[in-house]
Amino acid sequence: MNISEKLDFLMNLTNTKNVALGKALSFDPSYISRIRSGSRGTPKNQPFSREVAAYFSRNIKDTYQIEAVSKMIFGSDALPIDKEDLESSLYKWLEQGSGNSEQAPVVNLISDITNMLDSGKGQVPSVDISFDDSVITTAPDDKIVPMNAFYGNQGKREGVKRFLMTLVMKKKPFRLFLYSDEDMSWLYENPEFSRGWAMLLLQLLKNGSRIQIIHTISRDLVEMMEAIRKWMPLYSTGAIEPYYYPKLRDGVYRRSLFIAQGHSALVSTSVENKTDDMVNLLVRNTDVVAALEKEYSNYFELCRPLMKMFSAKNRDVFMDLLLNEDVSGGQFYMSNPLPSIWTMPEGLAKKLAEKAGDPAIIKVAAKLRKNMTSLLENGGKITEIISRNMTGDELEKGMTLPLSDMIGSAEYIYSAEDYICHLKETQRLCDKYEGYRVFISDSIPSTLLVMSHSESDTIIAGASVPTAAFCIAHRQFSFAFYEYMERIEKDSEHRKAGNTLSEYLKRLLQKR
């Protein structure tokens, strides 16, 4: 459980309202509500977990409350009755899995996205399936056994292998529906199987298949991020649609549904993390498969998109998202190898449009500039990280504007003069708006463009063309990136001479 889920559990258990906890901790009730929902992280400059533990140690009094907390924290062990011990136990529990330990998965995921965008560009790689296919029956469809049973983790691996290999051998596209909130050790405890499983999915994509997957977000943030990392190479194909169920589940009875529409399915159920000897059923009866499809569909109707993949093929949808995102206040972080389009002077936009023979950049720059001004003038803040410290050779060679092919033309090229012009305008806006800050840092790869808002989505895109981009809609997942960029700003040495925008601009001008 993450901090928001733990807080929600304690507040429900003690029937504590946002107003009451906010008053006790000297926080605005709306801020408590956002922490509770997972849309905001805990405050960095104020103690939180300690005060929460102290508050609930005073308000957990009834026997049923003590038993519920005991089971949640210690399993079957008894919770200490002594108030000081109770407070200490609650504090340690609240702190578990919070803080800097959650930054590593964000760093790893950013690294994976960088490597993926630099290499594959969304293409399905060639695969060489090394699984032994002797276990797959070659009997005609009307002779196939309508149901097979497999047991435990090894059985699930065997069932998944048969399920996927049968589909691959058909050499035609399928529509796959995947969901599991069961313990995932069956997949990860055998590295050889994990590689084979990935290759089978890739081959299905090569055959034209599409996959819809419902991720389990009730897993803690670290586990969720690691799961996303493993799916990332497949997301890059654009043939996978990831979703999530937005509400908490009790995690007692768990279910897996792996369905090939109209063909077959692998299903299983377990209790908590106990998968030993549990049955996994491989079903080939079309009536049963249709019923399982209906079960999946009923659950899917309660879900929301986790993130979306964009390329130049659906750039209109991406640009509509970028230009019309509702960020009227709050804190906005962005990282870009060049100064952002938000601050592009009107004259520079016209110059780039004229050189490229495409006027689309003029409208886009004007709209983003208007959004930026509105955000800053309504109390919002923007922190921009310029992630590439340009050399003289790079300036003279010219630079392609990130997102060029999404905006209009891949020929929007910066000259050294254009770059200096844009930096000067950026500095002018920094001087004009107190809420606008810019610094130079290589903490985020210069091959990426990252935009994250405290109350909205996170967008990650490749900085070179052809562009591939992700929009992360899930609040907790998106907020992990926001917190990562916030930490970069706080931990950065940008306040030292040389990393500020003014010092960087001065050095560039001295070299020319």
C-alpha cells in the first residue's frame, strides 16, 4: 500500500473527515483530500507521517479498530496497546515505501523510455521463438480438448505457453484481453520463461494482433513502475492499450483473465498471494470464452486509460491534448533540450515557418504562449529545465525543433542565431514573471521532452523525429514523475554560477 491508501484506510477505520484531520495537522482539508486520493504527494518541508501516526494513535480505541490495524500492519500479531508503541508502529508503517526509495523506479523507467525511443521508434522487432513447441497439439480444431487444467506457478507458465503458442501458430491477428491482480511470481521467478513470454507476445504483434491490458494499480508504486518497465518495449509498438481500475480493491480473492477473442482463454483464481496448487484452466470452448469476454468487458467498463501512445499518425489528437490541457494554476515542470515552444517569440515562429514552408508553428507557438501567460498570471508556477548545454559545433550545425513532425513540419530548424534569440526571450520572461524559473541540468536525458503538472498528466516524448510520445493519465503514476522533477530542482546545483540561464546565455554570447 502507498501512503494515500494507508491514509484512506486509517480515516475510514476511524470515520475521520478531511476537515477534522486537516484541523489537527494544520492542513487545508482539500490538501488532505488530494493526498488521500493519491493526486498529491505528502509535503516535503513539513512533518506528516509522524503527526498522522500521533493523531490516529489517539483515535484508535475500539477493539475492532485495534484488530483491523493489527492485521494490516503485523498480520496475526497483536498490536501494542501502549500509546507510544502504537504511535511508533503506525509511523514506521506509514513511512514504509515512501520517500527517495520510490525515485529509483522513475529513473529506471526514464532510462528505458530513452533507450526505446532512441532505438526502435515504435517498430516491432524481429523475434526468434526458442520455446519447444512439441507440447502444442496439431490436431484439428474439432479434436482439441475444450479444457485443460494446470496447477501452481509452473502450471500457469505451462498454460500461458500453450495459450500463446497456439495463437502464434495460427499466423493470423487476434484481439487479446489481459488482466491479472494475482501474484506475478509465476512470470518473474523464471527469467528464461519471461524472455520466451515476451517473444511470443512480440510475434503476435508481428502477426497483426492487438492487446488490451488492465493493469493492477493497487500494487505499490515501486511494483507498478517495474511492471510498466517490462511492458514498455511492447507499448512502443502502439498496438497495446493500457488501462487501470481507479478504485481500491481488498486484494483477497484475485483473478487472472487472458483471453483471445473468439478463440481461447486462460483463467485462474487465488486468495491473496497463495498461488501454490491453484488451478489454471485453459479453455477452448467458444461459448465459455464468450462468457469470459463478457466478464472482462463488464470490468473494463469501470476502467480508465493508464497512458496513451502517440506518433505522427495520430498527431492531431496529441496536439489537441497539448494545446488544450487545463492547467490554470499549480506547478508545472518541463524538461527540453532547447527552450520550450511556450516561450518562442512570435518573430522566431514566423521565421521558422518561412524556412520550413509550413505555417503551423505560428499558431501552435501563439496558443502555448497564451496558455503559459494565463498560468503564470493566475498564480501558477513553471520550472523549465534546459537539458542540453550546447557546444559551438552544435550551434553552427543547426538543431531540429522537438515535436516538429507533430506540429507540422520536420524541417523546423534552429540556427545559432535563432537559439540565442529564443534564450534571450526566455530570460526576459524569467525577469518579468516571478513564478517562471529556468536552469540548465543534464539530470534528464537531452533526448527526451518531459512535461509534468501537479494536478494533471505527464507527457514524455522523444526530442528527435520521428516523434514518439506517451501521455500518462493515472494521477499517482503521473505524480511520481512530477515529484522526480521537483526533487531535481531542489537537489540541483543550478543556483551556482554557470547553471543559471543568465550565466549560460552569457557564456554563449562570449563564444560568438
